[in-house]
Amino acid sequence: MKTQPTKTREQQAAAMIEAVFPDSHSGPVRVVWWDDGGFLADVVEAAADQLGIGFRAADRFPLDLRVGAVDEERVVDGPKVWYIPEGKNRRDWFRDIRETGGEIECSLEELLAELYEVSPWDIFDVERFDKAAREEAAEIIQQRFATGGIPRFDALSEEILTKGDGQLLEHLLREGWPEIDRDTMTVEEVADRIHTKHSVPLEGDKDPEEITETVRRWAVARWLVDAGIDSNLFPSGFGESEHSPLPSILQYRGSTDGAQVYIRNHFWDEVIDNLDDVWIYAECPVDGALDAALWETWQTAFEKQDSETCLERARQRTKVLSIYSENSPWVALWQQAANLAQLQAHFRAWENRDQDENPFKLYADRNHGTWKIDNEVLQLQLTGSPEEALPATHPATDSLAELRNELATSRYRTYLETLAKAVDASMQTDKSLAQHKSVHRWWNDHEEEFKSAGTVAILFIDALRFDLAQQLASRLAEQFEVRQETRMSTLPSETKFGMAALTPGESRRFTVRMKDGSLTVEQGGQSLASKQNRVDFLTKKGWDVPTMPNKGWQHHRIAYYDKELDDVGEGEVGDIEAHFQAYVDDLFELIKQMLEKKTWKHIYVVTDHGFVLLPKGTTMESVNPDSSDIEVKFRRVAGKGASEASGGIYLPSTTPGLEYLEDDIRLLVDPRQHFSKQGYTDSRYYHGGLLPQECMLSFLEIQQK
């Protein structure tokens, strides 16, 4: 056998033609080529062309070549090959041609047999398979010779076995047996090839499923050994191979179902169960038994509050499993494990905090603030319930939901309640709010920048909570220069007050006061309580206010309002958390496009208030303010009777930091309370009170680096 021929099919055919021509064939002598199957027309024609002789193929019937043969002799003064795309089948035709010229009976299989020095049935056994199978094999052969030069014999024969879907070992590891024939001879041939070529221990495996399972166990064992597990722990034949073929298959050619085979199924429980420290081998992304053992030890560390180790290991495992689809439940499992560990660490930091530290400042610290708790809870919600898609054998199916519920629901509610108490305690000093920059001074603080910046766009994003702003800033900072500043919202933390505070004018002329029984907002005596009032006000000051994110942005000073976040939250539409995340993604893309076009030099992102998003299933208790001469809203009351009302924190108009306030207000801080005369509500989303999530804001300024 010649494993790697040095001649092409055309060269082999040319040698065969030349061998049957008479010694002297300068005249119009012919050679007839009978091709059983009819797959060699192009090859024979190319061979004739190499030899400088003519070529003619039969159209429908072999005797068609007789038509015009006499005229052909008068015109053609040289030798010629007559090609017939079928077998001779003992027909004694073209005797004169054979006696004066020559005759070849050679099919595709026979030509390749000559080329590789094997038997024709080693290429393809035409007696075992039907016409369709033969045509499929011929097409595979044509493709392999047409691309990449002359294939090796073993590579070509394995491609034929797998119907063109790669080499045998690779095919079995990726797809199993679906494309390979299941007759006894083929099964035996596959087993023999796999055993001989790769030393896979297939003794006793009789059917395709057994062979596939053994091949996969062997490959998984090799990867486990590569990861450091002692090869002697495996049965003979499974641990001795030099390397596993799985890494390249899963990483570069693996199907999206790779995880369903190699991490869902348990291959070597008996080996994994006897390992002292499974995390030594965590870089191996195969074998469900290993992943299950890793989870059990991770959970033990988590229950011991070892957040740092848990976070490191969860991130490691997430990276290792990235060879699978990002939608794989195993990837989501370890992503969620990282979120849980991070959230656990944040909770512990909160519980061990300095009790005298200002809770507003503690929340809004960009590096270590408790806003990170809200962010991790949001990320937990986004990763869903991966345990539902895991096999029942994975221990996370019994524990993950409980861990997630404990942190994202029970412990998060406790955090909000203790945060509320910390806010209440801090408000005992009348300077608690005065420590923070107020939103209503923002325009004055930046007015000179607007004048000198050239092109400026201000994006007024309703309800961009602190953690969402930090997500946006982090992504933008990878490509652009981002400056951040922290502000306290105008109180009450409602849209009409917060957005009105972000308009041109002197901050000293900005007021929030009772008028006709309702708390309203003015700038220099002009009402800004409605969006249209604010739009008209900005327009008079020389700003264009487009209504669409992709239309009407020709002016060099743009003010753009968007209240999608608040609309989704207040309407509690669909999957709120997913919508919030998608909105941040869209906002990032909008800003990126604006800056990349170089139309805008400065873009500001500002907001009016944040929000609280309670865990699902949480109910809120109504608080009856029990007072007259007040306006009652969900999280606040306002008016002369605010001082005598029940519930919340009383903020008189003389409160330091609230110079714009001309009438008293009372704001709720308890996360599970709302003002109403009676009843409960299951609303998850709200704002208007005094929790840091409602009133501590992050503003961004973005420009090209």
C-alpha cells in the first residue's frame, strides 16, 4: 500500500492510456476507456490533454461514438481516447478499435486502487452498497482531490466512511455514529481502524453505541490525565495515550451540543470520587462527574463564607467552560456562582461597616459602594435559573435555587431594611443631606463648559439608577474618556422635580413648593412640572430637543429625553431586569456611534432619580399619613401637615442641602412601605423616597480620548 501517492489521478490515467497505445500511434489510432460508474470523465479528458491527444465522450450510448467516426478519421490526424461512462459488461464491442489501438476497463475505484496500490474494494466495495452510496462516495473523492492536493489513503477512506464528515475519531467524538453505516463489516472496520490507529481499547465492543461510548470515555480520560490526574487510576488502555483529541475538537470544531455530551454525562465517577482535591483539576472542562464534585466543594466553601475563594474558583470555572456555547446551563451555573460569591462578599462588607459612616456616601462610593449589591442582585436575576436545564444528577439542582433565594431575596430584603435604618439614624443630624452635591446645581456648575465645548449632547435618562450608570461608564471607559460625578437628586425623588432641576437657569431661582394643593416645581417663577414646559424652556435657551434617538440631531446643542427605563419599571413590563440590561446596551451603542462619527465632542448622561426594585413576591405595607392639609403620593407627602403626619422622615423646608424647598415634605425610607390610607401592594418598582437607590445619582461626561 502506498499511503501517500506522488502521482495525481490525471497522471495515473495518462500512464494507463500511454501503456495501451501501440508503439507507433502517430496516425488516427484510438483507445476506448470503459468507466463503470462514469465518474472519470474529467480525469480521463485531462489525462488525454496532458498527452496531447484527442478526447471524445459517448453522449447517451456507447455506439454513439460510431456516428461520425469516418469523418473523424479524415479530420483528425492523431490518436484519440474514446470515453464510455459505463462498464463493458462482457460486450464485445469496438473490436476493431481494440485490435488497432487499445482498450482500458477502469472505474474510479480501480484507478485509485492503482494509485494507492490497494484493492478496489479497499476504496469502495461496489458489491456491498447501492448506487446512491457509490455516487456519494465518488462525490467525496472528487471533493478531497479537488482541495488540498493528494489525500492520504487513511484520511480518504475515513472520509468515505463518515460520508464526508471528517476523520473517524473526530466524527465519533463530535457526532457519534449517525452518518456511518451500521452493517457488520463497516462496524468491524471502524473498530479496527480506531483501535489500530489510536490505541483505543475496544475489545468486546460489538455495536456502534458501545464503540462510541468507549471512544468518548477514552478521550475524556486522556483530558483528565492531561489535567493532572494519575493515569494509573484508569483501566488499562485509557490513560496511556499521549494526548486527548477533544480540546481541538471542542474548541475549534465542536458543535453547540458539545456540553450535552461531555459535561452533562458522567464518564469516570469511580476516578473522580477518589480524588483528594478536585479543584486541582478544574482546568478540565469535560466529565459531568468532575463538574458535580467541583460544585459540591465550592458550595462547602460558600457555606463557610469563604467568598474570596468561591469567587476565584467560579470565575476560573466559567473561563474553562467558555469552550461551550455561552447559552450552556453549565456556563450560566458558574457565572451565577461568581455573582453569588461577589454578593456574599458585599453583604459581609456591609454588615461589618463602620456604623457611623454616612449611608449615602457609603452607597455611592464608585469603587466600594453598596450600589454593587444592587448590581449583583440584578446580574443574578439576569442569569435566571440554570439549574432547571441541568441533569438531575448535578448537585446544583438541589442547592442553587435555595442559595440564590437566600441572597437575592431574603438577605437583600434584610439589607434594604438595615440600610433604611442607617438612613434614618443619619438623618438625626441636620447636615446629612448637605454633604452631597445637589442635582439642581449641576447646570450652573457646567454652563461654561457647554459654551466652550462646541458640540454638546445631553442625554436626560429617566431612572438611570447608580449601578446602571456604573455599568455604562465601565463599558464606555474602554474606548473613551469618561468623567463621573455623584449628585443627590432633587427631593422628592420623582421625575418632574428631578428633570426640572436639570434645566438652564440660576440654581438660586429653582424652587419646589406647594401650589393649589400640589407640590410643584419652578425656575424663576416659570413652571417646569411637565415635560413640555421643560422642552419649551430649553428651546428658548437655544437647545434642540429631538424626540427620536436617530432623527433631528443636526444642531450643535442637543437635549434628548428618554423615559423608557421608568416606563418599563412603573408598568412592570415583562422581564424587568432583562429590559434594564438591554437598555444599557442600547444606550452604550448610541453613545458609541455618536462619538465614532466625531459629530459630538462632549456627551453628558444625566438622570432625575434612581429606583428600588424589590425581590419578586415581596409585599408592601401601606402607611396612613393620618394628617390633613397634605398631598399624598406613593413614597412622600407634602404640605403644611407634613410635620404631623405619620411615617417616614420629616424634612422641613429649612433642612440644610434642600435650599430649593419652600414647603415641608415627609419621605419614606422603609423599603416595604408606601403612603396610602389602606391596603397592600405587590409593586416591585418605585421611587420618590429617601433610600440611596432612589436619590443618589451618577452623572457621566464622555468624550474621545
